Amino acid sequence: MFKKFFSLFMVFLLMPMASAGQNAAKECSELVPNGWSPSLEQTQTLIEDELAAKARKNQRFLTQTSQGMADLRDAQLFVVYVQLMHFLDAGERRELFNEQKCWLSRRELSARTAVDSKGGSLEPLEYSEAFRKITEERLAELEKRLTEKQTNTEKKQIKDERQP
Amino acid sequence: MNLTAKQKRICEQVVNVFETGTIHGKYGSISIYRDGPHKIRQITYGRSQTTEYGNLYELVQLYVDANGTFSNQLSPYVEKIGVTPLVDDKQFKKLLRDAGRKDPVMHRVQDDFFDKRYFQPAMAWADKNGFSLPLSALVIYDSFIHSGSILYFLRKRFPEMPPAKGGDEKIWIRQYTDARQDWLANHQLTILHATIYRTQCFKGEMARDNWDLSQLPVDANGVDVFGD
């Protein structure tokens, strides 16, 4: 069930955001319309609940669920990355872009390193779980930076409004 | 390893349950995982999970040669498998799914193929290392399906030698199963803890001394396996 919801979400939300990102690099100083802050939390809860509730978990279920959670975290990271870009000037955006590019390469390597199996059905489960864990760490980091930027912007706005 | 047809079926059915939750496996099952070359997404197909950049080419070629119901429609895809990404090709995936669900020829091709690719190598490893008991065959086959082999780092975690080097078969299998369970149950990737239903099943069969797999059913993750 969550797969259908997730696919629709990706099509309707992320495609315009990606397109917005490309346009912004050319001419626009803003990336995300004010107040647009999509949430994937309910979908995430649904998957986690299903994982916890299922009595007899087989390998296919575990791997597909893990892959779903990893994809979801990756989508959340993408959203936060775009939202953070919104608060940066041109130089900072370039820096974040390069930083994220390097991190993406490192993520693949780190996730691969975490796999012990030499093939078999456990291998993709090990990979997707490591992928999710690494992505969650990065997500927390970018969320922190986003919160800081948002707070600073709000403070600046209040200060500007108070000035005669 | 001289298994009877029934003992071999028990091994296959137990592992089918571990993998898919069903005794006969899911011949038409398709999953997409990020485990292709350079970790790109790829198709994983069939009863025992063959991959787009692994052995799917060979499996589909065998099916095309066997003149199954969907062989003509799958034929043009053979030369593309592993060369052109087919992970988003809806028609290809539908044909694979339909062949696996509806065509007994695909079932037979997969049974033969997976026997050659997974069961025989596992039994060759067992023979080479001096194992002869049916429950040992199940434990070893399961490791080949689950982790691709008997992982070397696990062998280093227990002292018993394999029978070919003078060790005791039952002690080796017990210690190996314990080491495997310990690894899975305490893995830093916590979702792996949920996979110990496999080793728990083996430990249950050892506890009732079912080394010849004659006491049926075998309780595989809550599903009764009779080997019929």
C-alpha cells in the first residue's frame, strides 16, 4: 500500500522540486515557495509499524521493507537538501552541492563496506540497512543546519520589522 | 552427500519458507533492490532470487529454449539482459511475472537452474568438507542461499574442525549454527536480528536429534514442512 502512495508522492512532489532546483541555478534566487514543507512521517510510521507487527517475517519481506525505509530516508534527505538550498546564497549553494556530491560517493562505499555476505539473499538487506543508517545520519546533520538557517532568518526578519 | 529425494525436498521447502513464507516459493516474484554493479537498481527474480546482472540471462535463455508459453515474447530480451538496464521495463517484468505464475515450464526451468546454481555447489562444499547428514545439508544449503557461502569469518569464531579434517560433524554444525545465530542476533544492523528464525529452526531440529530429517513436520518459521 505504501509503495503506491510513495510512488505518487515522488512523482508529484519531487519532480517539480528537482526542476525548481535546475531553474534556480540559472536565474531564480528562491527554490521552494514559502511554507511548502512536505512530510513523509506517516508513510514512515506505516512501514515501521508493519515491520514491528508482522509475526512471521520472511527474507523477502525484510529486504523489501528495509529497501522501502532506505528509499524513504533518501527522499527525506532530498527534501531537506532542497529546503536548505533555499536559505543559501550562490556561493554557499555551490559548496553544499559539492559537499553532497562527495557524500553520495562516500555513502555507496560505506554501505558496501558494511556488507559481510558474499552474495545470497542477505546481501541486499545488509546493504539497504547500512544505506539507511548512513542516510539518517546525514539527514540529521542537514536538518540541524536547516533549523539554524530558519532560526537566523526569522530573527533577521523580526529585527528588520522592528527597525523604523 | 547422499540425500533421498524427500530429504532434498525438505531442504528446498524449508529454505523456500525462510525466503518467501511459502513452501513452494514464488516463481513469479520480482523485487527491485539496489544491489547491481556499482549498487545500481536491478531486478531480482524467481523462486531463489536470480539477478539481472547475475544469472537472469542464463535463466531466461533456458526458458526461451524450453519453448514455454511466454518464450517467444521473452526471446528478444535475452540479448539485452545484463547489457541494457531493464529494471524499469514494465513489459519485460510483466512477462517474467506471468511466466513464473502461470507456466509450469518456467517452474521446471527454475527448479533445474536453481538446483545447479545453488543446491549442487552447496552439496559440493559439504562433500569436500566431509559432511554426510541431511540436517547438515540443510544448514549448509541455507547458508549458501542466505549469505552466498559458508562465511569464513564465522568459521574462525568456533574451534571444531570440519569432518574432512578430523572434526565431529554434529559438533561442527552445532557450533557453526551458534556462531551464525550470534552474528545475526547481535548485528549492528538491527533488522538482521529478525532473521534468526533460520538458525532457531536448525537448533530446534538438533534438539530433537532430527539429523536424518525423518521426524516430520519440520517447523520452518511457523510453517510445517513435510517434504511432500
